[in-house]
Amino acid sequence: MTAEVAIMNTKGIALAADSAVTLGVGSGKIYNSADKLFALSKYHPVGIMIYGSARFMGIDWETIIKCYRDFLGDKSFDKLSEYEGDFINYLVKFPYFTENQMVKYLESRCLDVFSDVLEVFIEDIHAEFDGKENIAHSQIDGVFNKALKTIKERMSNEEDEKQIKLDTDFIDSHSEAIAQMLGIVFEDYRLSKKQTAELTNILKLHFQKNGYINDYTGIVIAGYGEREIFPTLCDFRVSGKLGNSLIYFDRDMDQLDDTHTASICPFSQTDMVHQFVRGIDRGLYRTIMGKIDGILHSVAPYMNDPDKKKAAAVSDLVSEYIDKIMRIVHIDPIVDIVAVMEKEDLILMAEAMVNLTALKRRVSDDEESVGGPVDVALVTKSDGFIWIKKKTSYDPQLNRELSQSYFRS
């Protein structure tokens, strides 16, 4: 797991990332030696952070990022968003992703998608046939077909970010792998050709509609384009590659200007940063609002409110009031201070936010999934990407040729 933060104002961006990485299945083994913060360009003011999975299609992100950095060379772009777009295009064309790796990724997504369908199917079976006997296979098939239709319609109506042009030919050409995953999930259930086709269409919609994917790496790119005087931060999540398609989603951008002059952006484990900025733990906030909802709904009959519309309206008013207080008392004053901070204070604050998250994990019964040395960098328009703190696995004095070869063309 990871705790990362980017704090920026019109003077620059401070980036900080911990070093904890979990290896193995389940809780796994935690090592405090991972690199998650890098310079994206050797010559221009752009940095990159990663969180989530440390590998992509079987290759370490550090290797991919440094290959891109060599590919980029001294090339620059007018806007930071163009660095993000170029990096995405590079991932699409990266020559070391093998067909075998892409098939493994397809199989992993098949297991998740088809398991979700099976869960819905089983719930519908219980709802339809609990307490009944002598159920024909055709009746079960009817419930299954109805479930597939409902799932497909729901997914089709979901908002489409229109970022992914899915390589459907790649999926169709690996129907045997899909059939194998169907056999694992549905076991002895006899799927018709039409049902198999519908399940394959649901799989395609899963990618096209950016359905919930829990196997991903978060990418944060921060810095300046050639024609940008204020810093910008872009982030997105990338899950895998299928043929000529990169499966990525949740693309977002935070750009400072003369009216929006500061921003605090936490990533991955964000709870302590949110608590610091908002003045209340998010879990506690949800618990309080849940309790208020429960009380209002329980007294609704005494309020002449059979439809509980008044209770819902009061709950919304309470939520709006608390949000307003949080903004006035906590969020706005902190952001206003960040807007006028000097670069040194941005650095100290970014590092402190990561250390605060690590401290919370250490003194609570949570897994210590944040820790180790904190890498810190500062990105400014004039000075570029500057390391403030950087752990190394070697003695720089004994490896001076590394710094010399860094800029060697």
C-alpha cells in the first residue's frame, strides 16, 4: 500500500511518497524499500508518482518509466496534459508486453466479471425459487437469461468516458481462454451459445464502461508544460493492456490559475490528509450521518411523515450544514495558507502528511502498510525537478558515473 501527496501553489509542487510495498498474497510481507516517485523528464519540470500495483503486465513500473524517460529525451510539450497523453500512447505501443501477458490479464478480468454475474444469478435464483420444489432447468435458464439482460442493460446505460477504443478483435480471437474461465466460474452449468455470447458482451462492456476494476496502478503526473506558468497535476488509473487497447479510467486534472491558487491532493491512503484538512475523520462523519438518518427515519411516523420525505430533507440539511462548517472553519483557511506558502514550507507539509499517515498506521491496529523513508521532490517552473530527499540502494560517492550517464544521449 501507499501514501502519497502533492501540495501545490503558484510557486511550485511538492511531491512526497512513502516506501512501503506489500509482496505476496493476502496480507503478504511488507518491505520499506519501494521507489514510487520519479522524474518523468531529464530536462523539463515534470514528475511522476505511482500507487497501487508496483508492476504492470509483469514489468516493474520503475523500468517502464525510465524507458519512457529515455524515449522522451529532451522533447517537451506545451501543456502537462500532453505529457500524460504521450505517456499513455507510449504504454499502448510498449514493445515488451507479450501476448501471453495480455491473455493472463484477460483471464483475470474474466474471473472477476463472471464471478460478479454468478453472484447476481444466485441471488435471483434464491429470490425466485426459495421454498419451491421440482424446478426445471428451463426455469433456471429463464432466470439466468433475465439476469444477463438486466446486467447488460444496466452497464449499457452507465456513463461512458469514451477514452477506451476497445480492441474487440483481441477478445474475440481468444474465445478459448474466455470459455476456460467460464468453465471455472460456472462449473457444470450448461451455457448455451447465446448465453456465452451475452457473457462475452458483458465482459466487453466492463472494459468500455470502465466498470469497477480493483487491479490497477494509479499514475500521477505533475509539473509544467512549456506554455504553462502555473503548475498542473494529472492523474489516472491503468489496469492492463488488451491487443491495441490500454485499459485506463478515472482520468482527472487539477490546474492552478490566478483564481485557483492552491491544492492539496492525497493519493491511495488518503484518510489522514482528509482528516487534517476537513477536521473530521471520514469514517466518523459517515457514522454520525448514518446515526442521524436512523434517528430521523425512526421518528418519521411522529412527524406525520409516512413517506419519510421530511426526514430525508432534514438529513440533507444537516449534511449541508456540516459540510459548510468544515469548509469555513477548516478547509478554506488551510488552503488559503497553502496558497502563500514558500517552497520550503510546501516540502515540509508534504513530507509531514505522509509521515502522519505512517504514524497513524503504527499506533493503531491497522496493518503498517505505510512506512519507510519518505522520498520528497520539488517541481518548479524555473528549477525543474529537484530531489529534496531520495533513498538510494548504493553510495553515490562510489558510483559517480551514474550521474554522468544520466544525461548522456
